[in-house]
Amino acid sequence: MAHSNPALAKEAPLRAAELGDAAALVAEAGWNQVAADWRIFLELGMVYALRNDAGRVIATAATLSYGGRFAWISMVLVAGTYRRQGLARKLMNRCIQDLTAAEIVPVLDATPAGRSVYLALGFRDAWSYHRLAGRGTSKGSLPPPVPPGLHIQPIDDPTFEELCRYDATVFGADRSAVLARLRGRVPAAELVALRGDRVCGFLLGRDGRSAQQLGPLVAEDAAIAQALVARGLAALDGPIYIDLADAKAPLRAWLTELGFAAQRPLTRMLHRRPTSFEDAARTFAVAGPELG
């Protein structure tokens, strides 16, 4: 049944056959996601969509739950000609209702424009980060030496299992299914830091429409984090995004020296909860505002 007013339409799950429409929304917004990102939500979470009279997707919002404790709300997109009709709020409210009914805490990463809207919906600020944009440093360069006693190597299957256990203690929940879907997307930057056989940091990445994104970046300290990023950048060319926590000022200063510049600020927000779930000390860069 067609709806002359999309705001009156019933939201329904996005179908795999509609990924082309979803990609068009991403392109119009100038975002970085590709089909593999949408498939993470289709396989592990939920994407709600609103459609126009012709049955084309004109608005989306996704949820991705972690360990039954908390869930990201993201991919809130509305086609340009349908904005300012309450579609984003309608989809946001549906996501919040679903999660709170399941006693799962909604989490999101807000742009400055979105933050005021989300405050009105009951979200509270936890901490902030910036998207830094720069380029790979390969061009024949060599990464700097790693800290004494530290070994950095590509992620293999045995270390991936240990890495996921380590990550769960930092992120606040098991997200191995998401990390597994990031593996293989930027192989040269898939790195783990070891002291002996103990994981003490790792870096993953993913390809995107406009840039490769590095993250999550998790490490015991800033020296390990910098060593991982340096090794990743030295293996890559082209544009790169890193969503770096504002609290990690020394790492940001070093990236600035390499030519990275702040592109936009974001704020991690939780619904009716002032504190986040992750270990802030070991969280250097997030996987992205859509994944956490």
C-alpha cells in the first residue's frame, strides 16, 4: 500500500535487495560506508527503513547490539527531498523503543547537529572524539621502531581469538562477530601488539567510499597505540580516516605532524546513562560512529 505522507508509513526492515537504495542515501550524505558495512547490520543487527509511494527506501536507522548490554543506533539517513518531515525522529523512536523494551542501553555517536536532537530524546554525553583525515605514509617509508619488548605482527587466527577476548575487556562486551567482519578489508593494517604471547593492543581497518578507516585501535598505552598506527600507515597509500578520542592528545599531536587534520567532532552519548561501557584508558580510536 502506498503512502502519500512517508511520516505515516510503517517502518519495516531493510531487505538485502534494497542495498542499492541504502548506498544512494550514503552517497547523498557524503558518508563513507560501503555495502559490507550495511551487511553487518543486516546480519548482526536491524535496519529499519521507510519507503515512498514507489517503494524506494528514503530513510533508514540501524541498531547493533553488543552482548545484550548496549546497542548502537546509527545509519540515520533521510533522502534530501524528504527531510524535515519527522522521518529521522520516527525511526529513532522505534529503535529506542525496541532497545529499552529489551533492557538494552541505546548508544550513539552524535555530530554537533544531531547532539541537540538526541539530548531531547534522553541521551547524555559520555566523551568526545574527532575524525582525523590524512593519508598513508607508505611511499617507501619505514615505520619507527617499536617499544622494547613489544612485537607487532599481522593478525592470524590464533591471535585473533585472543585479541577478541582482550577486546571484550576494553569494549565492555564481546564484539568478535563485528571484528571478524572487519578482517580482510584492509589486510595491511590488521595488526596485533604482543608482549610474549600476551595481547596488549591491536588495530583493524576497513575500506570505504572516500577513505580507508583505521579503527578500532585498542592498546595498553600511547606508545603501543602509536606503534600500531605507524606500522599501519606505513603499509597504506591514499586517504585515511581515524576516529581518535579527544583524551589521546599526544597521539593526535603526532598524527597532526603527519598531516592529519580534524574533519568533524563527535560525541558518544548513552540513553539516560552518563557513563560509557568501555575502558577509556585503552580506547584510542573507535571502529566508527556506526559501529562503536
